[in-house]
Amino acid sequence: MTALDRSGYTLDFEDRFRELDASRWLPFYLPQWASREGTRARFEVGPGLTLLIEEDQQPWAPRYDGPLRVTNLQSGVRSGPVGSHDGQLRFRPEVVVSEEQPAQALYTPTYGLVEVRSRAIAQPNCMVALWMIGFEELPHESGEICLMEVFGTEVEHDRASVGMGIHPWHDTTLTDDFEKVELIGDATEPHTYSVEWMPGGTRFYIDDRLVKTSSQAPAYPMQLMLDVYEFEPGGEYPKRFEVEFVRGWTRVTESRS
């Protein structure tokens, strides 16, 4: 077993969410494809963060994503003009910008160590995740590093499947390298999920234990996306995704972008 070694890094981003820091997080979800008001996050803070899906919450973009409801914090945003296809995470070919987003790069590192300590949700219609997407100053800079995603359908009392890896989206220099890794234990209790993102490769960890490697690594600024999804209405409300902290580290020999 290979353990995560943080000794080669310096901590330059840490949030334990005593309040929502507007210099670090935007409380919306891909607002260029919908609107800021229509995708506004519901949450509780202090200390720690709880992202909520509430019973009266509306789908974030029913035109494109049906009944999906999302609460999300993201550390950057940008888009082109209304009516264009120029926006982050073009998840369907037909999406068009409905609300132009001035560029805000709050925390958009290139390389480093990113980690979250959080609790999964066992409800079968939910998923929780921390992922990173290209800031997309250039259209091809659109890859994704999925640090962790956990579907409620894959949570049992003593184990869970955790999705981790690389998605290319529109970055032709990347190929899909994604897998489900087994977490032994109760995923609804706190666990730390980490990724070392380096030139030429990425390493993924659960509770400081190496569980996946990839020979790929996007080579451009990326922003954080921290969220809870509800695919269909049902079950108890509110849905609660509890996060103790999010951290970002830079290698001591590198400078942060």
C-alpha cells in the first residue's frame, strides 16, 4: 500500500466553511446554461458545509437535464455571449448560453494536491461529488478530473463504490480513464478523498491510501465543482451532503497558477 505524502506540498487553499467565502466559491451550478438565480445553492455553514436538496427546489436546467436537481459550489466561471456554445462543461451538443457569465477565476490551480473530507448519502436517488473542470480560456481546455463521486445506490453499510478518474469531454489530448474503486467501511461516515495532479499523471487516494493511478493529467487551470445531485424526487428531505473541509496544495518546487 502506498500512502499519501504531503511533505512535498505547501497548503495554499483550505476551507472549513465557518462561512461561505465569496472570494473562493460561487454558489451556482453551471449558470451559463441556465441562470444564477435558477441554480442558486442551498446550504448550511459553520463549521463545516452541508449542501442541501430541498423538497421545493426546482430542476436546474429542465430543458437539457430533465428533473435533475443540483446544489453546487464552484471556484470559477466564464462564458461567451448569450446564444453561443461558449461555456464550461458543454455536456450536450445543443446547449447554448442563456446567461452570459463574466470570467471569475477564484481558485483555478494548474497541478497540485486537492482533497475533500466528506460523508456520502445512502439515498438511492442521490449522488455526491467533487470534481475539477477546465476553466476553458481556450475551448480544448475542457477535461475533467473526478476526484470522487458516490452514488447512493452504491453505498452499503460496510462498503461503497467511489468513482475516480479522467474524462476528456472536448480535450482531444485525453482519453477516458475512469473506474469505480471499492471503499471498505461506512461511506456515510467521514472519509478523505485526494488527488495528486502532476505533469504527466494523476494519483487518487482514499483516506491517504493510493487506490488509482492514471498516466494522464490536464495541463491547464481547473476549477473545483462540489455538489450533490438528486436524479428523481423522493425520499426524505432535505438531502444533506456534509463536508468537513476542502484543501488545495502546491508542490514546493512549483508556483500556483
